Amino acid sequence: MNRSAAAADGGRTRKVGVVQDLRGIAVMLVVLVHATGLAHLRESRGVDVPSGFFAAHSSVGQFGACGVDLFFVISGFVMALLLSARRPTTRTEFLYKRFARIAPLFWLASLLFIGLNWVAGRQIGERALLTSLTILPTRIFHYDWPTLFVGWSLAYELVFYGIVAIALKQSHPRAIAAATVGTLALASVQHPPPPGLLAIFANPIQLEFLWGMAVFGLWHVFSDSRHARPVGLTLMLIGGGLLAPQAWHLPFATSYLLIINSDTSIQRAIFWGLPWAVVALGAVLSNPGPAESRSGARSLLRLTGEASYSIYLVHLSVMFLGETLLPSNIMPADMLVASTFVCACAAGIAAHLWVERPLLAALSRAKIGRRTRPVLLTSSSS
């Protein structure tokens, strides 16, 4: 959450620390889908070990792809929160903070992943390197994956932040941002552009940002109601009930390429984005606020959420090392998934504590134009 927005919106804003818990859930789902993919890769190579639960029930692991959809819903909520601040940030400060929050750590993680590929003797194309630098596609009607391929989702985040920046300082910034996002998303339902830069600006997956903004609007209106907590808990159960069966029977293919070319974007926005929005609304309504007591598990989830961006960027490098260095038959498939999951999350938390935090602290001391006060960057919105 943006700290300046938190200060501006008083006690109400301080009660949504649960958003970090949601980020923790989202990033763990993403790590799960890639850890399961590592086990499937080993199985496809004919390794003679028991296949295990995740290989036998592949949809359970693939369901983890919906973590990205939850991230998009969360971004919509956080940006609506910022647009509703009583002392909104300037466009220059906002854009600097978004750039500093997203790009430098992505570049560092990309360098790590590129270095590992280079050591392993794998070739990386020039277009992939260029997209790793720009994050956004460099060609209007052709999509080039960044080397660290999870960067595909950051392109949509950056476009959304650009829309929010335009809406800043307008008389009704939330309405303008929501209308812009909705128009671009709905216009692309019937006539999706070919994969490339234009398709990042107009893709039905952007509806998930709109769902997040709607979650903020409902929370803003009903959070002070004495019925907020029981209603919130009920909504979490409803949203979870809508999502849980899909772990066993996926309603569509989960490849990220199918979002890039808009094949499954509208299905994901409806079948995954909307239920996660219901869960998110329930979570922020039922959150007891800053005085909440947290168990050890809840504290770990909160830390995972705070480190979610680092985990998201670093976990593929951990899995690359596991793929290239570990003997193929070193452990059963389920143990491989579990150990990879734990190691990837632990490495991401370490990167958050020892790389991300110092990096953001250094960038926060930079001056923007004539502003002399530091810009606070320590909370993620990605």
C-alpha cells in the first residue's frame, strides 16, 4: 500500500494491511504453478520416480496461475485507494515511485536469470533482452517475451499505472480511471488487437483492475458498518467456494500466452478475477484493523505478502538452479514440488530483506524536481 495515501486517508486506510496477506496468497499460488511445472518437466523427460499427487492432478498446480489475477485485483484496489487520498500525490512523484518500485528490481532479477542461462549455455535472443529492458513490448503488433518471462504481467501493471497517472488531478480521478480501463478492456473483447504493444493497452484482462477498483468503492462505503465483519467473512466463503472447484476442473487453459493474444482473457476475468474480487472485498471488510493479533502463521503470511514482488521475480532462478543442478531422480515428485516451493519463497524473502528494502530505501532518498522530502517506496503495489 502507498504510505502517503495511507496517511492521507486516516484510520480507514490503516485497516487494510490484509492486502499484504492477499499478496502472500497470490505469490504462493504463482510459485506453486511453476514448482508443479518443474515436476511435470522431469516426468516428460522419462525420469523413473513416482509421479505423486501433483502429476496425477495437474489442474491443482495449474490453478496457481490465478495468483496473477489476484495480483491484478489487488492493484486495482490499491490504485483506487491512492486516487481517493485527500492529498493525492503529483503525477511526477507517482510515476517515479511506480518506476522505482517496478523496474530496478526487475532488471536485477533479469540479470540474475540471464546470467544463469548464460552459464548453462542457453542462448537468449536480442528481442528478449530488449523486452527485459523496456518491460513493455517494443513492437506494436508482435509480442516478444522478456527473458524473465513473469515480466509479461508487469507490462499490464505499467499500462494501468499510466492510466492512473492521467487520472490524477482530475475532478473525479477514480471515475476517469475506471471508465478508461473499462472502455479499453470491453472494446478489445470483440476486436482484440494482435499480440504486441497495442494488445497490452487493450486486453479484457484489464477488467480485473476494474474489479479491484470496485472492491475499493464497496469497502469505502460499507467498511464502517457494524455488519461489515460478518458480511466480509461470508463473502470470503462465497468467493472461495467459487474458486475451489476450479482447482479440480479448470474452465480454460492457463497458458500466459493465451492472455497475451486475448484468447482466455475474458474467461479469466470472469471465472478467476470476479471470485478473487469477492474474496478481496470480504477480506478488507472483515479485517479487524491495526490492533489485530497475528499468529505465527499469519505473521509469516504477512511477511510473504510484503516480499511478494521479490518472490515473484526470484523464484524462477531458484527453480532454474534446481532443474540444472539437482540429479533428476533425487526425490519423489511431491517432495520436489514442496521443497522447490519452500526454497523459492525463502529466497524471495531473503531478496526482499537484503536487496529490495535497501534498494528502495536508496531510491526513496532521490529528489524529484524541486521536491526535497524523501519519497516512500517501501510498500509494494505489484
